[in-house]
Amino acid sequence: MKHQYLVVLLALACTLSVLGADKVAYLNMEKVFEGYYKTMQENYQFELQKQDFEDRLQLMQEEFQNSLKETQKVDADSKNELLSQSARDESKRKLGMMMERLQAKREELVKFRQEGYQKLQGTRATAEEGLIADLTAQVKKFAQDKGYTHVYEVSGRSLNRVPFIMVYPEDQEVTEDLILLINRGHEKELQESKEKTEALKNKNAAKGSATGETTMP
């Protein structure tokens, strides 16, 4: 009985020793990702690509709308009884060719839009994968340097958007410390990327308000 009691005490002591050796930290990876200077740089490059695509898409949409108006005018002439029969026949002949070209333009426009958005999404996904791999490596090094045995991510959410970790000791959160570390020496780049991205977004928003949204045919 005494032997069994000593075994239990020893096991309990080992368990407490392991738990005592643990050093836990909590990290909001979403904030780290958004606050990283390389993320800001990628955001700016993405906004540039997006602007180029949307400018070209708008130009193609305007060309389509102009072609549509011309086709509608010729269609109206082909039905205008105030015109001679020969004039109406000529309008009908032109209308057939214009309808074919209009359909080709529409298909080209739809294809360009679909492929353009897919390319943008692919570019975004590739950039994010690279950034996440970079940050994951930096988190591991940070934990190793600080002696953390466990780092829990607190920004993750379940399918019904409930946080995975709802309550945790916030004094053990290291989010701001890590953000300062990964941006050390790159503060100027971070600020410049922020300002350029905001300026570009504001410019695009103002342009959209002035011109209005162009709808797809």
C-alpha cells in the first residue's frame, strides 16, 4: 500500500513538473498577418493589378455598349416605314453582320471578365500562401527564442463564426510584440505601403462614384 502511494505521488510530481515546464502564449494571427509590412506591400501590388484589370474591363464594356447602340439604331432603321424599301433592306443586311459582331464582342467580354477575376483570385491566394508560410516560420522562431512551448492562435473561428478560443489570459497574448518584431527595420516600408494602398483605393472609389458602375451585358 505504501509502495502504491509512493508511485501515485511520483506520477503526480512528474505531471506537475511537465506542466510547470510549459510556457504558453496566445497570438492573434489575423492581426499579425494584416499588420505585416510584406502583407501591405502585397496589398498594394494587388490593388495595382486589380485597377489595371478593371480599367481594361470598363473600356471593353464601353465599346460593347457603343456597338449595341449602333446595332439598335440599324435595327430601328430596318423597321422604319418612312424609309424606302431598299433602305430598309440595306439596314436588315447590315443588321445581320452587326449582330454577329455584337455577339462575338459579348463572348469576348464575358471571357475576359471571368478569366480576369480568376487570375486575380489566384494571384491573391498565391501571395497569401507565401506570407502565411513566412509568418509561420517567424512565429516558430519567436516561440523558440522566448522559450514558449505552446502558442495558441485566437482569431480562428468555427463554421458558425464562433471563436475557437473564447476566453484566454490576455496578459499572455504576444500579438503586438510579434508585430513589432517582424516589422523591425521596415517601419518606413510599412507606412509607405499603407499610404499608397489607401490613396489608390480612394482614387478608385472616387472614380467609381463619378462614372457610375458599368453593368455587364
